[in-house]
Amino acid sequence: MTDELVLTLTVNGRPVTARGGAHLTLLRWLRDVVHVTDPKYGCGEGICGACTVLVDGEPVSSCILLAAQVTGSSVVTASGLSNEDGSPSLLQRAFHAHHAAQCGFCTPGMIVAAAALLAEGGNRSRTELREALHGNLCRCTGYGPILDAIEAAYAEGGEAGVG
Amino acid sequence: MFVKPFRYVRVHDVAEACDLLRDEEEAKVLAGGQSLLPLINAGLFEPGLLVDIAHVPAMQGVARSDGYLEVGALACHAELASNAEVRAGQPLLARAASHVGNPRIRNRGTIGGSLAHADPAAELPLALTALGATVVATDGRTVREIKADEFALSYLSTQLRADELVAHLRVPLLGPGWGWSFTELSRRSGDFAIVAVAVLLRCADGHVLEARVAAAGVGERPVRLGGVEAALSGATRLELPERLGPVREVDPASDAVASAEYRRGLLATLVRRGVDEAFARSEEP
């Protein structure tokens, strides 16, 4: 029961141990303590999805989750979706090919949310995709190309799109 | 985002949690944190200590017992929406859980947390009110049972004392002959409902024998609509519309989202739709 905690998490496949304030959200711990800056701070309420990361495979809002709550867990952020050799995954390539980013602020959360959907397997209609992604907001309103990219990733490789 | 630092402790049993809540100043329970952390991020709440109960084994999971589902307070919304026992035993609860927030919130948010937070438009307290569920609360020494429809007192306030936790919920199973529905309107998918309505109807030979109707978003806590329930008694499906007029027993307030008049009209519409859907479902094999 201290103000500071030493936490160990696996971040994008790499074990990381760091000391930080007990009050730090996972997002702040990632960005400010271990300098993994692809998840973004948007609303601070779990609504916009810019901070989406995978914790043990499940999408969560890292802005409303304390790092202390998930110590010992495996965290994957957008940059951790790349192939092992560092090349872009199928899903990342699809986002690139379909111009699925405008200002880019929502993109790290959007692509992590999409990766979680692909990892569930199966296929989804465009309507089902919209519903599944309703918790990720793009303030440029670039939803069309984003859905195009995810549909292309489904079509080209399904689960392999996770890379 | 730049919040005042606080301390954190993870506990492994209920007594340990309640002792901390008694002994430590400004201590608050943390489960999923999906309502608490937004309040902290917004600077609306500054705890001294968060007591993380998420790993208390006795408060996990869903089990079926004689006539009831025993739902651990730490069951998350995604689990309630997908759990086979819940979907078969009390589908209204599973449907209500699927309406909460977005997939990320459903992965972390808990049913006990939703009850204890007591947002007046929240789905799960509404479902538990309609279902006649029992809240089992404990201070680590004694246990008491509180009816779900009496649990919330007003906006964001409940009967829970500062050193008490919601341990689990006892939810009656859906009996034979019962139909159900859960309907809500929100401005965007994932928002809190403007108005939400939960209905349970027991029907036989084409007539309503028993009705349980509750609404959220029309007052300071979810409410049973006794007048609507009485009006439905004995009705056939074709008679339902004439039995249902304006709902006079609630007094909704106007706010930034909707006027009182709009909420009142929406409530009448959702009750009409919800009752018809529940009746139809009661006739399914």
C-alpha cells in the first residue's frame, strides 16, 4: 500500500519492469514511464477509443484502467501488431493502402480494435463491423476508408491480418 | 488526466477490503473502474486509497442454484452477455448487459460496480429492478439482503454503507410462460439510454396473468411502473394498445439530453413496444 509501485508487464512482447505512481493509468504508464506513445489520450472517459490497447488479448480503454490493475498482464499496442521482422502486418498494410487515416489520432486505437475483431475469426458484414467499432470515434469522420481497410484485411487473410 | 496521486492496494478477500474501508480515510472500492476512473480523470473525485477487489475469488462468476442465478458482483458485462447460464436462465439480464457502453467497457465493467455507482439511466440496475433481484451486501462481518428496487436511493447514491460491498446478486430464473423484452433509445450506440424499459409478462391462453414493467431515465433511480402493470392484467395481445396510455406515475426532469415532455412520450412508446415484444416472446415455444 504505497504511493509508488514497481510493476512488470509484457509490452508488445517485451517484459518491462518500471516504478511509477500507483495512481497512473495504463495509458500514462505506457506513455510517460515506458515511452510507448502510440496509444493516445482522447476523452479520459473510455468513450472515444483513441487509447485502446489489448490486455491479454482483450480490447480495453487504457485511460480508465490503472496499470496496477493489470500488473503481470500482456499488453499489445498498435506498434506491437507489426510482424516479427518489424514489417507492417496485413491489417496495417490494409490501413495504409485504403488511406484509413486522416489526422491519425484515432488510428492506433482503431487498428487495435480491428485486430481484436480479426482475432475472433469468422467474418462480419459491413453493418456488423460498424456496430463492433461503435466505441472508436474518428473525428475526421473517415469511417468509410477505415471499414474498407478492415474488410480488405478480412478478405485477404482473416486472422492472419493480426500479424 | 493529471490526477492527484493516491495509494492502491489489491486485496484477496472481502474482510480485508471492508477493514480497509473502515480504517482508511478516503478509501474507495475499485472493481472494473469503468465509472470510477472517468470521475477521477475529470477531477470530480479524489480518493486517498483505492481498494482493488477484482481478484477476490468469492465474488466471481455465475452459478445456477435452485430457482436462481447467483451472480458474483465482479461478473463483467461481456461475461453476462455471453454466459450460457445467463442467456438461458435469465435472457433479459444478458440482453441488458449487451447494451452497456462499448466492447471495452463491457470487458472491464462489473455488475456490482454498475449497481454501486447507481447512474439513474444504467441498464443493469434497471434489469435487476424489473427482475425482482436481491442484492447481497456485506461489511465483512455480517451479510444483509436488499431488494434491487430499493437499493438505489437517488442519483449516484445507494443504501450501501461506506464499509459495505455488493458481494453478489440473486436473480430469479425466467419461469415457463414468461416473456421478456429490453428496449432503450440512446442518441448514439453505447451512450447511456435516454429512456430504457424492461418488461416481463406471464401469459397463458392468450391473456396476461402477471406483468413486471420497469423504466430508467425517467427519475432519480429505476422504477417499477405499478400502474402499467395493473392495467395489463387479463389483456389479450390485441388489447394491449388500449390498455396503455400515458404513463402518469413518473415525473421525469428536463436536462441537456431531452426535455421532460420528450422523455414522457418516449417512455409511453417504449412501454408499448416492449410489452408487445414480451407478449410475443411468451408465446414462443
